[in-house]
Amino acid sequence: MKKYYSAIPNDIEMGMSIGLLYAFNRKVHGYNRPKWADSLFIDSGGYVAWKRGKPIDIEKYHEFINMNNGIIDIYAALDEIGDEKKSMELFEHSLNCGFNPVPIYHEYDSIDTLNFYLDRSEHVGIAAINKGSRPKKCNFIEHCFRHIPDDVKIHGFGFLDTHIMSTYAFDSVDGTYAFRLARFGMVITPIGTLRFNESEMRKWEIDPFKQSVIDYMLTIGIDYELLKSYDRDGMVERIKASVVFFESIESPDKRHSEMDLFSLC
């Protein structure tokens, strides 16, 4: 499973090769791909545009893809949140223009919409409602996995979740989780999700828990003391620590059968 990390600044030095997801910005024409990004996924930015009430011009999106074609590995179709008919029209328009984006099947879309995409693409993205609970997201994933053939690749938009990644055989997933944790002074590790806050004592900061954390950070090349810093260097170090953990998560070798799916969540 390939993991794509979004919201990570491209001007930092990660020190490791990872996948990067960049959301299309109508104000940016040329994109500088960082050397550490071994794969670049472009998201259309449709969700953000919908939240702001400012629709994206599909021709501008196509122009961006063409301009940066040499550094882009994969890109999503432009979709219209809440209007699956319009999303299908936009996807077909991209195909007719010679593009090959990954269509996005939303949780509230009909099965006919999924079949429409499956008839036209060997790679499909699925997206759940952001505020849905994990069991609700699992139900949606199971619905998708029952209907999508094994030879079709599946990308999970916003599914950078430890339980979901270790349970379902996605081909790839993305998410902002590593950045959001780091921004609020947190990292995720095999020991648990830790908050670095000098003003508050946590149970893991008391030996032997603290020593276990220090030892773990040492093994993955992370500066434990720097994790506590709330400046940019500290945030970058926290991003790195979480990314190392996410990269270590292994997914199932193949998709579960329909009988297996109902016992997963």
C-alpha cells in the first residue's frame, strides 16, 4: 500500500522517500516537486473549493496537469461535491480531452455512479464523509470492496488511519494526519499517540514509559528533545516521527472475501 501525505510543506527536508499529495491551487502554475517525494499525487481541490463556494475551472485544472506533467505520477478527477451527475460529466470531459484522472466515488453516491466509473477506469478513488465514525467508514469501505473488481486499483481519500490501513488492502491512501498531529505537538508511535507539552506531565513521561519512547525515537533517528519544540524544526521532527510509523504499517496481501468483510470492524 502506497501512502500519500498531504499538507506537508514541500520546502522541508524529510530525509526519507515518501509519497506526497498536493492539492491543486488555481494561483500556482508551476509546482516544485521536492526531491524526497518518490511519487506525486495531485488532488483537484474540489472539496476545498466546495467548502469555500468557489468552483474550480476544469480547463485551469487541465492546464496545470499539462504544465506539470513531467513530475506528476497520478492525479484525481475534478468532482462536484454533492452532485454526482456533474462529477460524472467532469470526469468524462477529462477523458475526452485526453486526460486519465482517478475518478472519485463518494459515500453518498449511487451504485450506478460507481459502475459508471468502473466501466471507464481501472483505478478508482473512494471518499467517505469526513466527520463519519470509523465503523461508518468501514461500512462504506466494505460496500466499495464488494463491488469493485480485484483487478481495479483502489485509492482511499482521507484513509490514512492505522486500523483501516492494516485491515483493508487498498492500493494507496492519503491523509493529513501526520501534519495535523505535528501541528498540535503530537506524534503517533507503536507506543501510542503522544502529546509533547512541557507544561503538562503525561504518564508516558514517567519512567519506564519515557525511556521506551526515547529508545524508540533513537531507533528511528528522531531527536526526542526536538519533538518538544513548537517552532518549525520541532514540527518537522514530529512529522517525520509520525511518517515513520505510518510507513511501517502493513496492509493485507489481498482484498477480503465478502464473508470476511463483515467481521473486520
